[in-house]
Amino acid sequence: MISTLFLVAIGGAIGASLRFMSGVAVLRALGPQDFPVAVLGVNILGSFLMGLFVVFAAQKGLTQYSPFVMTGVLGGFTTFSAFSLETVTLIERGQIASAGIYVALSVGLSVLGLMLGLFVARGVFA
């Protein structure tokens, strides 16, 4: 368990570092943007890479690397990839309504959660 946790932590550090460097690269290449181009790109790329890894690991018998790659690296790079995987899994199971509800609740409640956190923090730390 400790070794798996360590692998997730190391992968997370790698993924978060890659996300940061991606943002810096986009800023240097395009300059400041009104639209979050870097975050959008990272979310799309992370979701694509998770899709590749899920199939590759299953076909090659490498699922033991999932904590490091999926939870760690890709989770640190973008948590959106895990969200995308869960959504597609529901769709593939034929649970289209559940997938729609999951997307709506995930996006809507996450944005509301952030807004609530801002409201509370501004009240506490103002």
C-alpha cells in the first residue's frame, strides 16, 4: 500500500509539473489570453492520453501501472481525464442518462463548490 501511495505521489508531482510547464509554454507562445487555452489543451491531451493508456494497459497486462500513470501522472496533469474516463465508462455501459447527470452535476457542483469556497474564504480572510 505504501509503495502504491508513493508511486501515486511521484506521478502526481510529475503530472502537476508537466501541467505547469504546459501553461508556461502556452503563455510564452501566445502571450496572455482571455480564454484558458492552456487548461483546455491540457484537459484534452490528458483525456486522450488516459484513453490510450486504459486500452494499452489492458491489452498488454500492464494495469499494475495504473496508479502511477492514471491517478498520479494524468491525475496530476489534469483531473479532467479521470472525469472523462468515468463519463465514457457510463456511456459504454449504456447508462446515458447517468452519464449526462454525472457531467451536469460534476461541472455544475464543482463550479458552485469553488464559488462557495471563494465566498467562505473571502469572509474568513477579508
